[in-house]
Amino acid sequence: LIQTFNPDCLAIQTAKSHGYSDLFESEMLERQIAGYPPYSRLVNIILSGSVRNQVQQCAEGLKQRLDECGLEYLGPADCALELLNSKWRKHILVKLKPHESTGPVAQALLGFESPGVQVVADVDPFSML
């Protein structure tokens, strides 16, 4: 028994018909079009600090450096857990080709500092929270 407000959703339809391969193929096509793994590598750069405005300014500064390095990215955006342990958090998601080195990301981060803001790069992140 499945109860849903969206019975036409592909996941519901394929679960109902046991069509795992149809759902898999659809999801893989969406990932390829959007440039998500396994068709790319991701580096999630998380910026956190106790002053929200400082974190935002730092994120904008990092965005400029990523632009200068010619990197493809999404953000900056608020993290799903925007305020964690009294720290404001933003992140920038960098997309790389599947076998591309993270060197260009490291180059963009090299020497990048902002007082009161911690910058952490998570390569091939397991979770985006």
C-alpha cells in the first residue's frame, strides 16, 4: 500500500511496477544532464563564521577567485543547516570532469583567507548537509 499526493511521480510508478531499471535509467540521465556524479566530481566548499555578513562577503570573494580560475560552480548558497553551533554557513559546489584533478580548486583556495571565517573543502562529498 502506497499513500501519496503525487501518484504520477516516476518513483511511485516504478515502485508500483517493480521497474527499477526504468527509474535507474531516468535518474542517470538527469544526473548526466545536470553534471552530477558519476558524470562529474564535486568539491563542496563550506564557509562558516559567527558573523553572517562576513561569511557572505567571504563567499563572494571566493566566487570571484573561482571565476578567475575558470571553474564551473553553483552558489554561493546557504547550507541546508544554515546556522549550526552558532556559526552561519554558506557553500559553493564546484563541478569538475570525472577524472579531473582538484588542483584548480586548490589553486583558487591557495592563500585565500578571511578573518573570522573558516573555509573547508570537501572533495567528493558524501553528504551535503
